[in-house]
Amino acid sequence: MDFKLLVIFFFVSACAQYVPPSRPNRPGRQKPGTCPVSTIITTCECRPEFNQCYNDRQCPGIQKCCDRGCGCRRSCVNPVNSIPDIIRPPGGGSRINCNLPKKVGRCRAAFRRWWYNRRTKQCETFIYGGCGGNKNNFETRDKCERQCVRRQNTYLPDRRPRI
């Protein structure tokens, strides 16, 4: 009897710790470029609401669905080493995201990010939670300023050339 209880206990423990694998991109449906290396440090709680996407088709424009920590937090991010990165001007050329409010997100990671404060017209630091949030969220001050701080004759509309 004790052996049966022990087996049941181990089985239930194993099931409680099981995390289903994220759904990877299917071949032929991936966008060009590679996902950036994640710098997020999290508590590794894997709940479905942490995922913004499951494959590249769910992401707008050139963005890819990338793992952003623990193997279970996926979100749409700009790829590295893609042809559109070469065509688009530095900073992406779009200032629409710069008008969004600062949003720390719903997760509990804590790392330094930059956001553009349109009231002060400056990039300011904040602590990002690791998931959720919005596009007014930059890894460095330089990236924030290139995207949001308007300098004379540097702003270009967010358009890719027609081929």
C-alpha cells in the first residue's frame, strides 16, 4: 500500500512540474532575421498570459516571435541581422511609439530600460517587469534617443522602399 502511495505521489509531483513546450515557428513561416539574445531574468513562472505570440505570423511587420526568458515567455520583437534592418533608417524612423506612456508590465523581473517622456522631451530610465508593457521601451538610452528625440534633418517616415 505504501509503495502505491509513493508511486502516486511521484506521478502527481512530476505532472505538477510539467511545463508544455512553447509552439515553435513552423518551417516556411518564419520571417527573416534572428531573435535577439534575451537579457530578462525572471522567476520562470510559465503561464499562458505571459506569451504575446506563438509564431512569427502573429507579429506585425518585420517583428519575430522570440523567447524573452525561461523558454516560455514569447513576445514580438524586432529581429537582428535582417534585410529590413539594413533598409530602414537607424531607430526605425517611426515616432508613434514615443507617444505611449511608460508601462512597467505585469511580470516581476526587474531590469533597467529607457522610455521617452514626451512632456520633458527626454529619454528617462525605469524598471521594466519583463513582459507586457508597450513599444515605448528601449534597452539603451541611445536607442531611445535615436528613435524618439527629434534632431534636425534626421527624421524619416517609416516606409520601406518599393521594389
